[in-house]
Amino acid sequence: MANDCFKVRPARGLKGRTTVPGDKSISHRAVMFGALGKGTTKVRGWLSAGDTEASLASVQALGVPVERVSQHELIIQGGQLLPPDGPLNLVNAGTGIRLIAGIMCGQPFESVLDGSEQLRRRPMKRILTPLQMMGANISAVNDRAPLTIKPAQLRGIKYDMPMASAQVKSAVLLAGLFARGATAVVQPGPARDHTERMLSAMGVDIVTDGNTIVLTPNGELRPMDLTVPGDISSAAFLIVAALLVPDSDVTLTGINLNKTRTGIIDVLQAMGADISVTETGLEAGEPVGEIRIKHSALKGTEVGGDVVVEMIDEFPILMVAALRAEGRTVVRDAQELRVKETDRISVMAGELAKLGAQITETADGFIIDGPQRLTAATVYGHDDHRVSMSLSVAGLVTEGETTVLDARCAGDSFPGFAETVAGLGADIHVELLQQ
């Protein structure tokens, strides 16, 4: 079997203007919600990556016609879902399986949702509990995929979420589309609001009041015509790379600036980062703009509370930034990192240790004292796209040549990652290994 590895050497002076692939969260929702909207939905800037392709394939398996105008442009003929011929394979897509579970609970036919061994390790009780409260006939073995869903009459509920989670909130709201009565979700704190924005644009009666979201079924969903903005979670790798590499000046264009997603910018600015943000308009109901980043001397910081949810996917790359910052960085309230594609706290600490890093793990975060000197070694991506890319950025400020094995998984969210970084002047290239 063949796989890619990244070869990375220290960089100097990343410069230029670039963009990043479409927002993964919005791309998942665009194909699923487009399948529900009655009529023709047009999607431009769609992220064609491992996780989103799994969601698209699942929608097609449900009988929804999708025309691929190009790699990043889709035309979806929505309005009717049909029984699939077999289990829907969400591969590694945690967002995909949790969101589509809410939709499938309201269908008049049976379905099975499954995925890779990695996905089968991820916790599903967090969606099973509220969906079963709604009357859904959904079951799992040991609260893990595969999920088996049979037809049932759903009823609206008020659900107080034990933790802020856009995936759980979305699963409940999507099931609420097929329920009798209104469905209310109460969040303990802020979480991504892409579902609310997109459903509202499709004509759904959905009202947000503080941390309470109320959805009342009101008939057919309208189709959409949207352009997916660039993903801030993908941009984070380029942002940190530009901050750490001396003499860098990089501008990223067309990036989603939704305030529920920009916690990483707030934290980096608190660390002394020279980052300027300019909003330029709206795309798909989301604020979009430019981010300019210049090399900066960072200092340690403390991260916890509500901002954790706003940057949960960015902690692996924050680890790399913290290693080069002056002083102590403490992260708490981030226990969710232990049940992502991997246990990202443990995996990142272990792989960065191969480069000489010293990181203290805690139950809900980590402690890093910096700056630390890193020396080249061979590290492993663990089939986790954010781990692979974070280790690659670390290689840009590591003495010698760093080899990142299992780098192909970067394509789960950022196809062309190495080429994009190289285009800014980094010494990074892809090698194909035979295994």
C-alpha cells in the first residue's frame, strides 16, 4: 500500500497571498441540507476532501441526484430521500455521522450508519440520548457505530445539553425537522451556529435567544444557492506557520470569520500575535474576510472556558505555537480533545516529544513551558489530518529535516496542504512511500 509522507526543513520568510479550501463544517451541511431542500441547490467552493466526500456519497446513496460541475461545484436535486441499498459509510467523518443520524431518525425507512475503525471508536451516546428522548428508534453497540435506525414518530423536546457541541445540537435540530411540535436546545455556552444560519436561510422557523435555540417545523425547506467560505480551521495552520517563521508576511483571503469559530485568533492575539482581520462581506450567511499575519514573538497564555469550544479543532496547532512562545501556556477544559479522530492531547504530546518537546498532559488539557528547541525526527500522523498538519508546521521551525509519515490524511480537510505552504516559500515536499 502506498502513502504520502511530508519532508519538511526549516523555513525563512513565508510571504504572499493565498486562500484555503472551503469550510468543512459548512460543506458537510451544504450537501445534507441541500438533499432536504425541495428543488435545485447550487454549491460553489465546496470542500472536496475525505470527510466531506463521505457525506456526499451517503446523500447519493439515499437516492439524491448530485451533478458535479467541477471538483468544488455541486448541483443537488433535493427533496426526497430513498431507502439505501446498504449501510451508509461515513468513513472517518464524525460530523457526517452525527448530523445525518438526526436526519435519518425522521425517515420512514430503516438505515444503518457506519464508518472506519477510527470512526467506530468515537462516542455516540451524546447524540443517542437526546434522539431517543425524542422517540427515535436508534441503537448502537456500546454506544459506538454502527448505528441502526428504524422508523419512529418523533416528538419535539427541550434538551439541556450537558456540554456545548455543534454536532449534538445539529443532530437534535435536524431530527426536530421531522418531529411533532417545537424542539428546543439549550446550550451551556457558545457552539458553532452554521446549522442555525443555514436552516434559517432555507426558510425554517428557527429562533435563537441567548443560548436557547427553538426550531418549529413549518413545511418544506427551500433550496440554496451558496458559496462556501474558506475554513478558519485550515487557515490556522498557515496562521501559526507565518507567526513562527522569521520574516513572514502572509495574507489569507475569503476566510470564514464566524465568531463561533475564531477563538484561535483571539488566543494568538493574546499571545502577542500580529494578526489583522478585515471583514469583506457575507457568503452563505457567514461573515467573510482577509487575515494578515506577520512573524511575531509570542508569549505564553492560559486558555479555558467558552473559548475552548470556539477553537476545539485548533489545539494541536496551538501546541506548536506554545512550544515557541516565551513562558508558560496552560490549556484546560479541553477534554473533548481526547475523543476526536485520536486522543489529540496524548498523540500530539507523544509525537512532538520525538522532536524534543516537553509537554505535560493533564486530564483536560496540557501545560507547555517555552520556548523550546526542536530537533528533526520522524513523526507519525496517526490518520488524523490535524495532527499531520500540525507536525508539518512544527517541522518549519525544527533543526534538520522532519519526516511526517501518514501525511495523506491531511487531505481529509485540506487537500493540497503541502503545495499551499510551499507556495508561500516553505521547504516542504511530498514523497510517496511504498508500504
